[in-house]
Amino acid sequence: MEGKGPADKFVYDFAEGNKDLKDLLGGKGANLAEMTNLGLPVPAGFTITTVACQRYLASGEHVDGLDEEITEHLEKLEEAMGRKLGDPADPLLVSVRSGAKFSMPGMMETVLNVGLNDESVAGLSAQAGGNDRFAWDSYRRLIQMFGKTVCDVPGDEFEQALHNAKTAKGVRDDTDLDADDLKKLVGVYKEVFAKHVGHDFPQDPREQMDLAVAAVFRSWNADRAVLYRRQERIPADLGTAVNVVAMVFGNLGADSGTGVAFTRDPGTGEQGIYGDYLQNAQGEDVVAGIRNTVPLQDLEQIDKKSYDELLGIMATLEGHYHDLCDIEFTIERGKLWMLQTRVGKRTAAAAFTIAAQLIDEGVIDLDEALRRVTGAQLAQLMFPRFDLDGEPEVLTRAVGASPGAAYGEVVFTSEKATELAAQGKNVILVRRETNPDDLPGMIAAQGILTARGGKTSHAAVVARGMGKTCVCGADQIEVSPSSFTVGGHTVNEGDVISIDGTTGRVYLGEVPVRPSEVVQYFEGDLDPALANEPLVAAVHRLMTHADERRRLAVRTNADTGPDAARARRFGAQGVGLCRTEHMFLGDRRELVERLILAEGGKERQEALDALKPLQRADFLALFREMNGLPVTVRLIDPPLHEFLPSLEDLAVHVAVAKERGESAKRSEKMLAAVRRMHEQNPMLGMRGVRLGLVVPGLFAMQVRAIAEAAVALAEEGGRPRPEIMVPLVGAVQELETVRTEAEKIIAEVVGDAPVEILIGTMIEVPRAALTAGQIAEAAEFFSFGTNDLTQMGWGFSRDDVEGAFFWRYLELGIFGISPFESIDREGVGRLVRIASDEGRAARPGLKLGVCGEHGGDPESVHFFHEVGLDYVSCSPFRVPVARLEAARAVVLAQPAG
């Protein structure tokens, strides 16, 4: 293998890798290599690369050269361990584990005890000092995992067989089954396997290993893995590595066990000893939550030597990785083995708290702290919390595994959760324990409650990664297919419960919520006693640094004074979009109808005269709240169907009136006007600049109201900074026509007042982006309306993202995420880039911003930073998120360290 590079070398011993090779070795393999190089007690093994997986998936069959490399490295492993794979007298057993670049807990496959067969089970017993129970337990686990993972045998049949064995014995836990019981269970498992697969369980150890490796490769494209990648925005073409590791056994008896440890609390960030331990068990037992664990601290009494060694290794790993580490370990007859480490998943609260702690400890600087938190995490911290003043009834208390406050109807299956969530209902998924097949339901649910498992169970790890509320290990509840019972209560499917992922409490009914402390901090309404709480202090510290580091300004989309005031408290530096059509809803709708349908100049002017003072007051309220900051007012841009009566409703009304012999003169007049103006596609019809040019006086009234409001604020001693934005421009001539009229009105109204009003346009029509150089000659600023630019660029409306075709596109991988949620860099993003470059080439001082909701999406904010925009604008609640991500765009573009 000497001289081979990453493209044609498929297998690496652990000693050959390091933590920086995650693209090639996956996260698990890279970190096993790193721990090996640190001299930590890692079982011997090797990693099959992601490149091999990519080749396998591309060809659909075996990869040339891979067999030979596996054989070479397997021989080295056998030599290091002094045992042969499948040797009947002294067998080497291995685990075959997945390990992608990004952690995907439980989404792909693992097979333990590979190499065991009818002959070597006796040899394994001899290795263990005649421990027949251990040997047969290991064999039944292999058949179960291999059958389900490699050969698609229904896992429920194995579980039922195990349940039947325990019932027949009259015991609750599998540890209460003896060697004879497990030997009989192996026989039942073999029958289950043969029934579904059509042949006996394979006895050749190398065949077992090769089939397991191929199954791990295939699991990259399993439905649950695809769904998880889509949820977490993990690229689909990375592939997974496969780790083949010499088995160490935690199920050898009371002096053995397995566990998971965190160097800090992944829920809160608090320093201390956190984790779970389970005696006489293999690792899958902890993750699956099939038996409730004991706290890691209990290991000190169970096995102090291993406990002390583990604490030392935890300190070493956190010091090496400079971060919270998540560690999997096994103790085999008093010998500690490290099976995995990674930078641990954590809740949003823990992410901010730990980042601040590491700054104080001198481990990282403020820029690195910004790299370690995200806007999505900050948004989670702004979600409401339960208000317990009403003293809701507590059903039970368990492990708060992933913080948050969630309520909803109880459901017991992933399918039901998905079904009800699609109907817009809140649901809480209740399970004995979750498994990877429950992922769709976990995504759909507001929260997850399990009867088994701890902070390291599948439910807990996946929920934390997704920011879902989760309570685990509620072992007081008895879960049946359609209800659960606890403390004399029966909770049926459809009943409402509330779960608190911070405290672990489960409440009967819907508990009201209150604003989070982080929202109160941004609002300036925080109880002074909470100001120094670790989380609030961490958010303040990092947001202060974010504002110092970011280049992009952050404005808000606001149509009223109160909205603008709230956004300013959240840190907005102006209004990037005031949608004036929103000011015409409610009681003013009739005035707009009169204006649009007016048949003569007098009727039209009466409607405009009625609207102008209302508009002037609206704008003055906005300018006051944003005194000294820019306010971009978009002239009216209504799809007409939003303001006109329904054509169908009017036609029915007129027909009914005639049938009854009633007068319908006004309705007939309205019907004729609506028919005259009816459009097949209102989103592409007479709206924006077209409406302003067709309806005389409409834009003029708005411009006059803006100018008068600005002068009024100036006379109060304020500093108005209005910007007039002309919507839906596709040709420079449209903008020039509006601008000529607007400048005359502004000059007339403003006179000598200290008021400057900029005039620009919204780039939301593809043609505008492609002729930006011309349009810039008539515009002092561009604001990209990325919602409409996406809609027209793709040729489907925002409403289609809820339709069947769009979700089918997601399933097929055509879209990884909705382009309305995160900007399409290659298509719509290219239009933004072209317009920015050509606009500034024509007018070097051109101000550039974005006012679609992409302005608050973290990935999109990074793109707008790269393009060189001056500001982003988003809804008030997303302003802090945009502030943080604008700073992260700066620091992530620079080398770490």
C-alpha cells in the first residue's frame, strides 16, 4: 500500500490517521485515530474510508482492490491481538461500525460480535473463563443485529422472542436469563433469521464481516439517514466510513460494563461529571435505552480504579479538543477501553454557556467562541418557557434530556405524529424508547417522552441535535399501544400533556408559556437578579462581540411603530422594509377598493385624500421609533386579489339578488370592474410599479405622506432618514417615470427642511437583476426582494412549497431545502451577485441590502456577506439571529486559531 494517496487507499490503521481526516475517515475513525496517537487505551482496529463507500454506492457492487486491503489490515489486527477472526478455540471478534464526517446518531448501522459462530461460541466461553452465559448472550446479539441490519429481518420478531423468553422465566431484565435460556434463544433467533432470509445464519466469519461492511455502506442511503441529513443539512454525497474494531466486552459480569460520559453537562454547560453507566452490558444497551442506567458518579463506588482513570482521560480529551467531549467507553473485567470520542452535541443553552466558560479558562478567544455558537441555537433560546404560576398537575419527573417547553396531543407512533403534525396539530411522541425508525415522528413532534433511557439514549442525542424538547427515563410510566399510565392516571392517545426538557417534569394538560430570559434580555425587560445568570451573561458577552465584528448592518421588516420599537430593542439598525399594503388592511380596505375601482378623477381623489393623513400618521410613527436610523418604505405592492372582492362571490351575490328581484346595482358595478381587472395569475399581474403607473395619484399620495411625515419629525427636532423603494421594477424607464414625479413632490414638501430622501428600487424581477447597470443610474439603492426573485426565478410560487410536487422534489433530492427558506446560491444567488456587481459598476456608491425573509436565515446571511451587501433586513424576532450570523460570517472566513 506504500505510496497510495487518499483517492486509491481504502483502508487505514488507527495509527495512520488523525482528527483532521474526518472527510476521509469519518468523525468516528478520525477520533479513534487521534486517541490512539494520544496513547489512550483504544482497541486495535482499522477504518475503511468514505471514498470506498462512495465507490461502492456509485457502482452498486464490490470495489476493486478493497478486499485485498481489508485482508492486509485484518492480518495486522489479528497479529496485534494474538487471535484469529473466528478461530474456534480462541476467536477474535470485531465490531463493524458506521462513522460519517458529521455525527448522525443512530441513523446508520452497527454490528457487534462479528466472527462468532456455532463453533467459536465455545472458544469465546473459554476465553471468558468458562462464562457460557456471556458467550451465548454475545451470539444472540450478533444474530439479532446482523439479521436486522444486514438482512432486513424485522427487529420486532427478535424483540418478541426475547420478551417471550423473559416471560417464560418470570423475569424482567435480559440479565436475568442464564446460559441455557440464551442458548435456546439463539436457536429461536436462527429460526427467525432463516424464515425471513431463506438460508441459515452465515457461519463464515469473513463473510459476516464483508456483508456487515456492505450493509453499513448501504445504510448511508437508508430512509432515516436521508431524512436526518435533510433535517441537518448534511451533504448527500459524503458517504460513511466503516470502522472495524477488536471487540471488548462489557457484558462479562458485574466487573464489566459500558457507558457514555460528557466532560460538561450537554444540557446546561455546567461543569461537572455527567454521563450514564450500565453494568454487564454492551454499548447498544445504553444508547437504545432498553435498561435504565445509573449516573456516571456511581461508577466511583462500583469500580474506583476505572472511574479515576476515566476522569483523567476526560480531562486529557477536553484539553486536547478544547471543547466539550462526548465519550463512549467499555470496562472489561476492570480494564477501561475508549471506544469513541467526539466534540459533543449540546443544547443551545450549553453551547453559549460553554463558549463563555472556555473564554474565561483561556482556552479560546472571543472569535472562536462565535464559531462555536449559531443563529439557530440563539433562536432556540428565544422560545417561550412554561409559566408555572397556575401550579399545573405534575404527572411524573424524569431526565430532562433536551431543554424546551412543549405541549401537544399524546401519540404513540411515528406515523401518527407525522399525520397529526401535517394537520397543524402539536403532538408529543411517547415511546418506551425511540429507535432510528422513529425519526420522522421525532421531527414532526413538538417533544419526545420516553419511559427508558437517559441523557445519552437515542431519543436524547437526536433531540438535542434537532433542538427538540425531550424527557427520557420516565420509568414510572407504563406505555401501551394507545395509552400510558402513571400514578393512577391513564393518559390516552389524543390527551394533551406538557413536557419540560429542562427540569424533566411532565404535566397534565396544556401549560401556558412565558417569554424566555433571553428574549427579556433583548427587550430590556429582564429581572436584574437574572442578569448575571450564566446563560444570559454568555449571550450578552457574545452578542456584544458579534456587533463589534460584523460588517453587515441588520435592519428589520416592520410596518407599524410597535413592531419597529421592538425590533430596535432587539438591535435593529433601521427598517429595511415597510410594506405599505399592510397598512391598507382592516378598516382601510374599503378605501383601497374605492381607489382601485374609481371610474373618474373625482372619485379617485376623494379616496386618496382620505388615505393620505392615515399614511402620514403611519410613517411618522415609524420615523419616530427609528429616529436617526434609515427607514425604507416600499410603495404599495398589493396583488389586487388581496384587496378586491372575489369574482366568484360577487357573481353569486348578483345572481341571487336578481333571482329575488332585489337591487344589485352596486354589486353589478363592482362585478364589472373586477372582471375588467381580473388576472389569471395575480402574483404576476398589475402590482408594484405597474399599479402605481396605472392608477393616477396613488404613488404621489404615498410619496407626499412620506415627505410630510419626515418634515414633521424634523420640526420636532428628530432626524428622519426615509428611503422610498419602488417595487417590481423590470425596466429602468419604469423607475425613471416614478422618480421624476417623486422628486417634484419631495422638493415641494421638504423645501429647506433638513430632510434627505433617497429613492431606490426593489430588485425582485429577474430582468431587473440582469439590467442592474441601467437601473442603477436611476436608483440610489437596491434592496433585493429575494422572496419574489426566488418565485420568478424558479417559476413556482411560495404556496407550492406546501404542495405535493415540492415535497416529492425534497424526497428525490432535487432540493435539499426549500429555496424560500435558504437562498439558492447557484441560481437566485447568482442573480443577486450579477445585480450587485453591475449596479456598483454603474454607481460606485450604490447601497445594497436584502429585505426578503432570507435576511434572517443563517446560511443566507453568510452569502450576503460574501456578495458584499451593506445590510440585511428580517422580521424583528430574527434580528438577533442575523446580528450573530453576520459576525460569524466574518470570523468563519478567517483561519481559526
